Amino acid sequence: MLAAAVSALGLAPLYGAAQELIQPIKPPAQINIGMVELGKKLYFDPRLSKSGFISCNSCHNLSMGGTDNIPTSIGDKWQQGPINAPTVLNSSLNLAQFWDGRAADLKAQAGGPIANPGEMGFTHTLAIGVLESIPAYVREFKQVFGKDKVDIDQVTLAIAEFEKTLVTPNSRFDQWLLGKSDALSPQELAGYKLFKESGCVACHNGPAVGGASFQKMGVVEPYKSTGGAEGRSAVTGKDVDRFMFKVPTLRNVEMTYPYFHDGAVNTLPEAVDVMGRLQLGKKFTADENAKVVAFLKTLTGDQPNFALPILPPSSDKTPRPTPFSK
Amino acid sequence: MLAAAVSALGLAPLYGAAQELIQPIKPPAQINIGMVELGKKLYFDPRLSKSGFISCNSCHNLSMGGTDNIPTSIGDKWQQGPINAPTVLNSSLNLAQFWDGRAADLKAQAGGPIANPGEMGFTHTLAIGVLESIPAYVREFKQVFGKDKVDIDQVTLAIAEFEKTLVTPNSRFDQWLLGKSDALSPQELAGYKLFKESGCVACHNGPAVGGASFQKMGVVEPYKSTGGAEGRSAVTGKDVDRFMFKVPTLRNVEMTYPYFHDGAVNTLPEAVDVMGRLQLGKKFTADENAKVVAFLKTLTGDQPNFALPILPPSSDKTPRPTPFSK
């Protein structure tokens, strides 16, 4: 019993992937490729914003780990967002979307920023009006969905289908999990051992090394943030859910700085230090910290690899963006 | 003599490409591919801006005809730019860069927006500091330029080398020029004939169908603009150069709306109408207008086709963007 419990917490010595609490990322399965190609265009299309300037890719930039690498995002008219943009990479593996989990899945998430006045600043109705004015889009929606009308369900389904392809297999850590025993250096392996023995893996587990549960930010010590986000309580209305946030994935964490829901921490050594102290009551030594960071950097997988999409041009009837009007 | 003059103005019947004043776009030659790959990353890297949010591709978006498709661009802190962003596509064919030609070539142009307070809002020194803090960039610069130090000359050379690849050969019009006689419909051919006979080709000629001269905006009638740009006089200081602007390329013009230096006109029919009246003293009939527009749409060539670049992550030492500070 004790051995099983210890093993479940990842405290056992390394027996190989079958015993690990982290599993390799799998390539996406069951993908509708026509829907993916349409969703890819929509993901890059700033005409889904009021300004004509902000697309999904603006804040979840696929050149930069699926994030914007700034503490909180820039929205319509340069509004400052309330929270750090989570990476879109491997987001299909999350138990829910947004830091507070208020969207059940990628499709439910995709409609949010378009209509958020502080983000893309548009409305679903106006976005559909734009798409329906563009003949090449109308044809592509009809080809994919078999209907004469474009609607927001199709838009968010297509974006979500594209996002399902944004997984990052083949990290060095996954190569190791899959049996390439020399894929990790002794320092990186020592970091992984520390990651498990210190308890990090209790929350950061599964194929996404996170994304599978909500946990309190600030377990042993409170987390001091200038941001006002209170996490899951905004969804449930329950006081017990204050400061409960979705555990972020650690996949590609070297690329997804700055860290935490408020983006307050710029570097991995600092993030590991804060997490150790606040969540685990553990002060990592400089040597331990370096080892954990070395392990974390082995979680960078193959980044999305596709041709930059070319967007169909607006027609004479397309309503024009209004970046500078109220 | 008269025949030669008529032919030079493009008024002669269609004899084939040899007699035409528009030449096919050629694929880029003499390209340094290592420099192109580096320049491609820099072109997409928003860390060359103060905010970490604006890259070359933000306003010269290669998904959208190398433009931002808004009248005047959005700069740092959502500042409204003074002029329409010209397309980067085929810009290597321009006699000079910017609407007023103030940059002699692509390299000279590339440094401008980075340090323009109303655009990317950064400085060359700060941009170099960011790049030098990123080990993968330092290695790539050394590989390409063979030097230990990164400098702004290397940055702008690499961006310019990438931009040289952004030509758009193989438009239907070019296929026709190269001998595919059925590449154009009778309406499109009639539009081309009108384009020549009306005098459009006097300015819009050469492989870029423009970009080869400065001309006055408002020859027959003055052009009324709410924008304050006065064109080439800002460079030469000469009153005679007021409202002289670089003739824009018409390559991919279906994608590069809105039109004119102030982006005041949204559609090709309107742009053709204004140009006819103001530049040529000619009022195109609805039928003529439709023909010229049909011809213009045959100038859309093969768009850039490359994998979205993946940017090397910042290091712990990289200075962080400051999107919301002064």
C-alpha cells in the first residue's frame, strides 16, 4: 500500500515510462483536415476583431510558444488585459479553458475573445457579417460544413479543430519516456527526480504536465499579486474557490514566459523558486533549482510546422474595420 | 516616330509581351538563404518593438497582401499612423522606399519603423540589446555574418534579404505575358487595353506595374485628403514636390486595399474612378470601370509560401518588453 502511494506520487526510483505520472504527447488523431485549414485561416484573421488588427495569433502567437510573452495581453485600443495569455499549445489536453476554467472546451473558448470588449472588441454578429461578405470564405465554409449560412458555431468549431493540431510531441523528455535513455543528461534526469520527489508532479502531471486540475495559488504562503484575478471563484461563486487556478501546462515552458496567471515572473529559476516556497514549503538550493530548470527545458517539443496561411481578400461589400472609432 | 511614341505609351494593339510596358515578375535571384532565414525570423519578431507586440508583419502582414488592410496603421500604444502602409510584396522593385521615397532601399527602410516612436517605438540600441541576449540569435548572426557582435546593419540587411524573396510571380497576367493566350478572359483583356489606352500605364508600368517613379497625386483635379501627408517635398524641401508620391505597385492590388497614400478608398471600382478623373481627366463608364477592375485582379500572383518561423526564446537576461509604460 505504501509502495503504491509512493509510486503514485512519483517518489519511486525511475522504472521507465510505464510508472511515470507524465505521459508522452501524442500526435493529434481524428482530425478533420478541411476544418483545420479553415480554422487556421480564421485563427490568423484579424478581421474577426473590431480593429482589423488583432487575431487569435496576436496573443497566442505560434511563433512564440503559443503566447504573447508579455505579462498581460494587449487588447483593442491597447487595453491592458487582466490576466496572462495561456499558451494555446497542447490546450486540447486541458480539463477546461481559461485560467478559471470558465469554458468547457476549445470551441467554447474560441468565441470569447472575439466578443470581449477588452480583447478583440467585436461581436459575433459583426464577425459573421464580415465572413459572409467574403466569397472565398463562404465557399470554404460550405465545403467544410455543407451549409449555405456561416454561423459562429462553425467559426469556433473550425478554430478549435485547428487548435487540436497544436500539440508538441517529440520533446527530449518524451523521447526519454519512449525509451531513448540517452535523451536526457544526468543533470536533467536529476532535475526530473527532484521534480517528482519535491511534489511538483502532484499537480504537474499527465501528458500536458499540468492542465488536469484546479489548484490553489499560494498553498503554504499566500501569493501576492497586483493583478485582481481571483480564479475559479469567479465561475463557481464559491469562496472556497478563491485563488484556485487551472494548473498550467509545463510543456514548452521555456517559451511561455512570463509565468503565473499574472505574468509577474520572467524567468524559470524565479518561477521554480516561487513555486517551491509557496506551494510546497520547499526552498530549492541554487543547485537544485538549476537541475529542475534543466529538466523543464527538456519539455520543449516540436513546434507547429505549417505554411503561413494566405487569407482571402475582402470584397467590395465587406464591412471595414474601425480601429480608431469608439 | 509617331508609331514609336504611341507604342511607348502602350497605345498600340497587343503584339505580345515583347511590346508591353509591363513585364513579368521574376523569381528572386542571388539570394543568401541563410540571411533570408534569419531575416524572416526578425520580420516576425515583435521583440524588435518596445511593446513586444508589434513586428514588421503586424503592418506588412504576409497573410494579407503584405499590408494591414486598414487606412493608416496602428503603432505603439495604438497611435494612429499618418499614412497607409504600402505592401512589402515586390517592394524590392521600387525605385525607393516609403511613399515619399525617403529610404533609398529596403535595408534603409527596415530600420525606420523599429525606431519610430509612432510605430514600433523602440531604439536600435535597445533592439540590439534584446537580440544579443538571445543565444540562438547570436549564433545565427555569427553563422550568417561571421562576426561576434550583432549590429543594426546586420539586422536591416537580413530583413531586406528576406523581403527580396517576397515577389509574387505567376499571376494570370504574367502567364498571359509569357504566352498563355487563354490565361485572360475577353473582359480582362479589354480592361488591359483600356488600362493602356487611357494612360494608366504611363505611370503603372514595369514589372511591378508601378513603383518606378514619383508622380503628382491630383494632376487634373486636386486630391482632397484629410491626411496631412505632402509627399516627396518632405524629403527634397522643394515646393514643386508637394503631393508627389511614389506610384504604388498594382501587383496584388486586389489584396492591398484600402487605396492611396491615405487609405481613403476601400474598393477597386472607386479607386479606378478617382484615378481616372483626377489623374487622367477621364470618367470611366461603369462598363469600362468593371473591365479595368477585372484586369487589375489578374495581377494577383503567387503569395509568399513558407513555414511560419519559430522564434528563439528570450533568455533570463533578455530585457523585457514594456507595453504599458511610458
